Amino acid sequence: MKIRFDANGRRRSDQDGGMKVRYGPARRVAFRLRWYLILLLVASPVLYFLYALVNDAISTEVPALVWYPQHQLLAEVPGFVESIAVEPWDRVSRGDEVVRQHSPQLERRGRQIEQDLERLRQRAELSGQEQGADLERRIELLRQSLDEFRVQERRLERLIDRGAAGRGELLPVRAERARVEERLAELEGNLARVPRGDAVESWPDSLQLRHDDLLGERAEVRQESRQLVKAADLDGVVTEILVEPGQFVAVGTPLLRYSGTRLRVVAYVEPRHLERRLEPGREVSLILPDGEQRRATVTATVGAADRLPAAFRSGLGGGESAVPVIVEPASALPEIWRVDSLPLRAKF
């Protein structure tokens, strides 16, 4: 079959079927555009794949969460909750009293120790009085004996001067007098060391040991009593109160939860990006929910890869694991976005 081309038809683009029309060229342009659109739709998956590949090589955008470190205030001694000085969402500063406990057991122990100390003082005082009375009686007898020996010694000296007695009779009397004087000095020293209720160092060793034990127990009770008043460990915001006034709590029972005021951002990065992108000190961009971007710095990773938080899971089973990375914002986030577990985006 011989194909003929009508050159006049090609040149006269304003005719269609032998009739002069104004839309002939427009129809041909629309025809071409329709084919371009079909080609674009067919090639769009390939173009998207190429764009994702190039974009992934340049930057990565991952999900992130605002994180306020949560702290628990624990009971250190058993007792009843007497009062709670804060309410949920109250701001507290380090050292502020938040919970006060009451422990009847500690009060009984404290009273018992004070009573034991008082009885010990009375016992030492009574013992000292008995010993003192006995020593004073013996000292008085020795003084009387000493006076008698001195009188006898002076009488013998007069006799010796008159020649009525010899020196041999005086020596035993002097020796006995010296023995009595030595014994008297010893008893007077013992009398000075008699236990007194207000001088523990003068007590017998057994009483001193018992006194030291009681003082140690009293120090422990006072320390535990100070722990009945619970204060905040750091600045923060009370998020939850876990006990009620009048409730008994054991050691280690959580009393309340509060979050620190210094927030952090946790970005969840796929393990394949870890070595290539996330060295400490790297600057990243935080994308806030309103689209604003803020500078931040990578500080550290947290453990190994784990499952994404439920809020970020797709449910399709792919890309469900990520490594938590701590990101520190360079400047404080606006107050409206300072919300625990607020989802953000981080761009590396």
C-alpha cells in the first residue's frame, strides 16, 4: 500500500476535514500533553524511588519524643502518711518538703532509749553514792588511826629525848603511820573517781559500754525520724501522688512521681544510620509540630536497638526497631511544646 502525504494538509494547521477551524493546533498540543502525563504517571514510582535514595543519602528524618525524666520519691522508713504538702502539677524546688510521715514505732523507741539512759544515769549515781559512802567511812577510820599513830609517835619521841625509850621502839610506829598515810591517799583518790551521774567518764566500764550503745541507738532513731520528712531531690513538677494521708507505707513505697524541669528529646533512629550519622556532638534539626525548626545536638545513644514506641509503629511489621538517641536542644523549647511524650521529628 502506498502512503501519500498531503503537504498542504500539513501546512494548513487551521483546517480539519477540509473545514477551517480555530482549535486545530490546540487539539494537537492537548494530545501531546496527555501523553506526557501518562509517561509521568508510569515513571512516578521510579522517580520517587530515586528521590528517596538521594534524599536518604543526604539527610534522614526520624520520629522523636519530648522526654522529661521521671523520678519517684520513696519512703525510707515505715510509717503513716501524716500530710502531703503538694498537689498534682505543682512546681517544687530541691529541698521543699512534700510529704511528712508519722511513725509510732520510732516514737516508742525514742522514748524507751531516753528512759534507759535516765535509768543508767540513776544507776551510776546510786552506785557512786554507795561507793562514796563506803569510802568516806573507811577514810574516816584511817584518819582516826593516823591520828593515833601520830600521837604515839610524838609520845615516843619525848620519851627518847628523856632517855626513857630507845629508837627501836619508834621505827615500827613510823612505818605503820606511813602505811596508813599511803592507804589514806589511795582511798581519797578512789573517792575522787567515784561515778557521778553527769560524768560518764567516771562510770564503770560496763556502764560506759551500755551508755555508748544507747547513744548509738538514739542517733539511729533521730536519723530515721529526720527521714520521715520527705523533701524533693531536685527541681521539677509533681505529676502524680501515689499515697493518701493516713495510709501506712513500708520502706521503698513510692510516695509520688515528679518530672525534672530539664527536658530532653529522644530520637528513634534506624540502626543502619547509627554509625554513619550519629557521632556525639553532631548538630541536628528538631521539627516542631507547627513546622518550626530548632537546632539541637546529639549527646549519646541509649542502649541497643529496641521496638519503636507504640505511637510510631505502623502496624505493617517493617522498620519497627530503632536505637534511642538523646538529643539536647540548643535553646529552650517554647512553653506550648514543653509537654512530656510530645511527638516531634528530628532531621539528621
